[in-house]
Amino acid sequence: DAGVSVLFPYTDWDIGTRDEGQPDTATIAQILAESGAQGINLDTQCPAYGASYDYYSAGLDIDYPIGIQAEWGIDFHDVSGGSFADIMYSVLSWDENGGDWDNRTYPKEILAKILEQRHQTIVVNRWTINKVTVMHMCYLTGAGYV
């Protein structure tokens, strides 16, 4: 009610979490529904692994649609095996070092924002010293910046 959205993190390499006896997709969807959180950040998981669709489907199975924020959320160059169909269920995306900022080649997530205005794009650019170009791009396209 306060206008705050919550995404839970998920790292598939975590081996210290208790096994719930069901697929992680079902467990996470259930936890999100019980807590009222809106979605999940799938660190290092891209459409090639089917992660976005699997989590989206798990939410629908319990009648609780969840927002999916996968790395390389929409891959239009088919580098990760994704496709334009990913835009239907991956409503958030993020990419790190996804563009050559000095030569004005921007990450593919910006194309997702252009094609689907409701798509929320997050750009992560930790290693560039001069942030002016990336900040201009984020401002002009409505992308988020971390």
C-alpha cells in the first residue's frame, strides 16, 4: 500500500539453504506469495536456462504472478538462447557491462525498453570511471541505474 515493491534475490549456486522437497521455482513462488513480495532477481540467470519462464510459470501455478528480473532479461541477439518471446514474462531486466559507453553502443536491454514501454531496465556499470554517457542514456530512455 505504500508503493514499495520488493524483489527477493536468488542465487542458484547457494548450497546452504534447506531443501524444501520441491523445485526452487515452486518454493520461491510460494515464499513470494506468502510475503507479498512482487518478484525475484535472478542473478546470473538468463533466458537460455529457461529461468524466467520457469519462475513465471511457478507463480501462475499458484495464482500469484511474479515479476522476473533476469540478467540479460531479453536477448535479441540470441547470444544466450533467448528470444523476443521473453519480453512477455520478463518484465524487468538488468545487464552489467552490456555496452561500449564511449562508442555509444548500448546494452540490448535498452531495446526491450523501446519495444515494451512498461519493461523496466536496470543498467549496472560498476567499472567505468566516467559515468556521464551512461547516465545520459539512462535519463533519456527511462532506464534505472545501479
